[in-house]
Amino acid sequence: MVDVNVKGVLYGNAATLPVTNPQVFGEITNVPSISGLQVSPAGAVYCATKYAADNREDTRDPA
């Protein structure tokens, strides 16, 4: 689950950088699940991976 939900976002973003960096404009938008914000005891690992993907978006340098 970590490979898909977390690494998928990281690798997907990294794959777009060769195209987006030379353009000097544009944004990469990821749409995570609401599960990253509302934790369910039955889905703790799933919620943690969604939070990690969402937190990655919040900490990325916009410049």
C-alpha cells in the first residue's frame, strides 16, 4: 500500500519534472483521498499513506 499510495505520488511527480522545470510555470496537482484527514481505526495504514501523500503536497517548495 505504501508503494502505491506514497511512492506513486513521489515517482509521478518526479517523472513530470523534466517537462515542467524548463517551462518555469505551471503546477503539479495531486488529489489525495479524504482519508488523509479523517482517520478510521479500521484503515490506519491506508489513512497514514494518504496523509503522507497530502503532506507531501503541502511541504513542496512552490518556487
